[in-house]
Amino acid sequence: MADMSFLSPDELQAALGKQIQELRIAKNLDQISTAQKAGISEKALRNLEAGRGSSIETLVRVLKALDSLDGLRLLVPKPSVSPLALLRHSEAARRRVRRSNIEANQG
């Protein structure tokens, strides 16, 4: 799915659950053993895979059980440049430009 921005939160949960289910199956694991390894109930895993109201803790436990914690970095990537730093830099540049324009007009 190329553009997920048009999906509702429920649809996004379902898509995430399907990806987790596909990952589990690709690793040749069943729900019972995955749930046991994650320390959650089988029902909690079924709910996660179905996209029905799971907690972040359940998601993290399952990703850990599937040896896929890198998925967390993909969910919320670290910004390469701080938006606040860019904003501060652009505000400081605008102030410098304004002051130099004022000085030039006075001279």
C-alpha cells in the first residue's frame, strides 16, 4: 500500500496487524508459541493481528518475540534535522536581514 495517509486509524491498525501476522508466519511460528514467547495471551495476539484495540505493550512484546524490534525505529523514525532548530535558525536569519535592511535605508 503506497499512500497510507488516507486510511482511518482502524484501517491502519488492521494493516499493521496483517503485517505482524505475515511476519510471524514467515518466521514459521504459530500464534500459541508466539504469544507464550511474548508473555501475552493468545487472544491478545489474535486481537493485535486483527487490528482490534491492542496496547503498545502488546505490540512491543510481540515485536520482541519475533526478533523485530527494528520495526519500532521504523514506526517513529528519528528526525535527521530538528524542526525547532530549523525554525530558530530561520527566525535568526530573518532578524539579521531586517536589521541590515534598516541600516542600509538609514545610510
